[in-house]
Amino acid sequence: MSRYVDGFLLPIKKSGIEDYKKVSMDAGKIWKEYGALQYVETLMEDSNKSEWSTSFAQYVKPAEDEVIVFSFIVYESRAHRDEVNKKVMADPRMSPEAMKDKTMPFDMTKMAYNGFETIVDL
């Protein structure tokens, strides 16, 4: 069964991990409420370099006080992703008014985001 995945890569301040977890838990609940199959946030723990690959850290270039987050949201299909995201963005909890007093625990200009078609799903 093929799935569609939105993937995110971003640095966050090490001191902001707990704040990020709270924001992510709140956001994840909303995405799941509207049909996302899975919502995952991970912290990079191993930044191994090898002669044949480049680490995420080499791309993101986090500051000394930052750690890299790799996140993904899983959907049934791209159409399902578009449907879920439309509902999420229309939710009052995600409105600019609801967010105006909240501080994002990361710099959104450093976040990379893309949608991915699944080609292997074992």
C-alpha cells in the first residue's frame, strides 16, 4: 500500500527542546484528528559522516547550541495529504489569531519541507 509523506528538517535550540515537544504534541494531535496516519518528531542523535554520504548536519549547519529535528507526517496519498492539510489550516487552533501570543521554538526560515511519494513500503 503506497503512502504519501511530508518530511521536515530543521535546527532547534537545545534549550528549546521541551517547548518544541509541546508545540509538536499540540500540532500532531490536530493533524491526527483530521486524518494523518502518523505524526513523528525525532532529534538527531548520530551525525556519522562517511566517504560516500553527507550528514544532515552538513546540510543544515546547526549552530553549536542547536540540534537537528527530522519530522514526518504520513498520509494515505497526496490527495489525502492535501485534504488533511486544508482542514488543519482552516482549524481555529492554527489561525494567526490563535498563534499570535505563541513563540515558535525554532526559526521557520531554517526549516526544509517537502512532500514525498512512497516508492518502497515494506
